[in-house]
Amino acid sequence: MRPGLPWLVAVGYLGDLRRRMPEAALVDVGESTVVPGFTAAHQHRR
């Protein structure tokens, strides 16, 4: 994770998340898809 970028800490319905974490920042990604957990998973053949 690059410094300064937000961490994905929860997923769910907005109302449920706001009740659990009312002070959390909301990041609008527009129509983008957020897929956590991928880290340049590839290989280089020798």
C-alpha cells in the first residue's frame, strides 16, 4: 500500500457501516471496481 492512500477496512451496506463506524471516511470510486488483495501476482520465466 502506498502511503497516503486509504485502506479498505469493511464492506457492506452504507447504513450498516455508518452505524458501526460513523467517523470513517467515505471514498467515492465512481463506477470503478475495487478488488482488494491483488498484488502484482505474476511470474517471470528464466
